[in-house]
Amino acid sequence: MYPPNIVINNVVQTATVAGTFERRKSVGVAFVLTFFFGPLGMFYSTVSGAIVMLLISLVMLPVTAGVGSILVWPASIIWGCVAASRTNSGGQINQTNFR
């Protein structure tokens, strides 16, 4: 079920439904999870990113005899933290349109 649309000053705004809340992700938690668990820790902040990094690591690690983890692990940490940060900043309604 989608929330109702409201038209104010010829601008369509989506109203929030009572009882709904934004799903916020902690960048600190994303960092800790990806630091200790690598691509598996990315499931907290981005499922699709975690799947991509797991597939990359499954290909790179055997081919490079484990040296590929030097690239995969930090990339997972950065991607996980950025995804958590974007989750928090996205989807906010601009309050200036509600006059």
C-alpha cells in the first residue's frame, strides 16, 4: 500500500502514513561489521553490494591465492559505510514545500 499523494502549489508530495518510520543505518555499525566480516558485513547496509562483493571475492581469492583480499576487504569497508550514509541521507522530504 502506497502513501497518498498531496498536491501543494502544483507540486506533488507523498504524505507519510502514521506509524511509518525511516529505516536508519549506523555508519559505525556498518564499519565494524565490514571490518570484521568483510563482504558478509555489507548485508547490514546494502544487500546488492554484499552479493556483488561476495561474487568478486569468490572469483578473486582463488585466482590470486588470497592476495585479492587486500583489495576486496577495504573496498567492502568503504562501500558498506557509503551505503549506510546514503541510506540515512536519502528519502527525506524537503520541508520548504509545505507552506
